[in-house]
Amino acid sequence: MPIVRPKHVTDAESLITRARIVDPDDRERLLELAQEAEARPGAAVYETRTIDSIEGDDVAIGDVTFHARPLTRLFKSGMTVYPYVATCGPDMAGYGDALTDVLERYWWDLIMQGAVGYARNAMLDEIEKLAGYKPISANPGSIQMWPISNQPALFSLIGNVDELIGVKVAPSFLMVPLKSVSGIFFQGEGEGGFTHNCCLCERENCPGRKAPFDPALKAALESDM
């Protein structure tokens, strides 16, 4: 399974703007933290798998079966998919845990958020070249009908993610480090108007939204459950 590491993990000027920094001393300190982050890059790992079968609300990939109606709309039997995990990394998370200044912890949190995005985007670029198309993503826990409890099964499709890039699944099914993302990349549109799991998400101001919320589609799926 390929491990991808981004070339960079910060955009210092964007961080300064986002944090609304005007004080020269604060600017200098944030630039120092950005430099620290560059020495602690995050990473991403993915695997290439095939949808073996779709029966009812069940999607089988190897010996893993997801019971999730949205996935049956997104996936097709025989389709190639790419389960993945991307993270800021335990080294970066550990550095943040050691910070004692409240403002610096906030800045570092922004840095970690960006680092996850850089790792995910580097992986996405690699998968796009491999697959020959730009995939979209479905993510456990982002919608009620594919709950976060599916996280361990998703990890098992990749391998020992902890050994590979340092990400574990906690008993709560949240990932550790917390600034990590997981999902399955895939191609194309599903049936019944389902183009992305964002169609079923009611969080209006999500910065990662890829498609508008479709209340009619959500109601139609839930009415048959």
C-alpha cells in the first residue's frame, strides 16, 4: 500500500491571514511554528480494492462488508475503489500537545488542519494519475447512514495503519491523531441523484462541502430503512 508524504505542510502567509495576525511579534512566532511543522510532515496511505458485490444495503469488499445504503448508490459491483487515511501525523500532534500558550495552541491547530489537507491532496494527485480520473470521496461518520463505527473495517482494507502512518482508531471510533481523515475514493455518480455523501449532510457551513444537501434524497433513503 503506497504511503504519500506532501512536499509542504503549511502556507505561512495564508495562516497569518486566517489567524488575523497584525502584531509583528505574533507574526514572527507563527512563522517559527510553521517552520517547525515543515520538519514534521503528515502522511497518507491508501490501497487499491475492488467492489466484489452489492446486495441490498450491503457492499462487500474482500472480507469486509459495509451495511450502508448510500454506498450502494455510489458504488457498482466490480468498481475499483481506494480506501485511504490521511493525517497530520503523531509527531506534529505531539508537538502541539507540548505547547502551553493558548494562542500558540490555536495557531498549531490551524497548522495541523492544513497539514491534513496537504497530505490528502498529495495522495489524491497520485491516485488521479494512477486511475486516470479525478475521484470523489465517501467518508464514514460524515452521514448518519454510514456511521463512524465503520472506521475499523475501513482501516482493515488498508492494513496496519498505525504502523504505516501512526493513526489509530479509539474506542469512540474517532481517529488518533484527531487531525486525520479517512474514506474511500471512487469514480462517477451513483443512481437516484446521489453524487456525493455531502448530498445527505445537513451541515450548511462545512468548508469541505462538495455537493449541496438534498433533503428529498435523504428522506427517500430513510423512508425505506
